[in-house]
Amino acid sequence: MGERQRNSVGTSLRGCIRDILDGGFPIDRVDRIYASTAFATREELIGYLTAGKTTQKERMAQIAGRLWDNGKIVQPRMDGGEMPDFPVTELWVRLPPKTPAPIRPTKPLF
């Protein structure tokens, strides 16, 4: 799968959606995108992203809507939290592969 794997986390809402829009990153490999926004509705999010000089508003709205509907946009401020500290130069951060938890007996074996 290369450098960008399914378990990639986006560090910038606009930047990541633009990267997906431009074909730089496949939407099906997004684990989640962290956003410093606090939108209560899908419509607020899409309005924010499509405001301005965006030439591909409809496609951007489709991408943002799909990510929103699938719970891929995380807004820590909505719960009083803060954004994680990401490397400022990275648009996508790979998470370590998930490893199964070790099996521990709940009671003595003998």
C-alpha cells in the first residue's frame, strides 16, 4: 500500500479535503480528519468549506458530506477538548498498525 495506508489521520480539514479533491489521497484510506472547527451540522461544515473562490464546490461538498456522514471528521472543540499535537509539516499522519491485545486469563488456569 505504500507510504499512505488506510490508517492515516488528517491534520487539516481544508488541506485534507483539498488533497482528496485533487486526487492526492484516496478517500477510502482516511481513518479520520481532525478539525479545529466546531460545526454542529453537516450544512455548517459544507458552507464553511465551499465559501470563497473554490471552483469545485459541488465535489468538495460531496467529499465533506461523505466524511461527515461516516464520522470521519473529528472536532475536539465540540467536547471541550483540544487538537492533538501533530507535526506541522505533515498533512497526513500514519497511525501505528493495530495489534491485538494480549490474551489474559480472567481467572487462574489451575
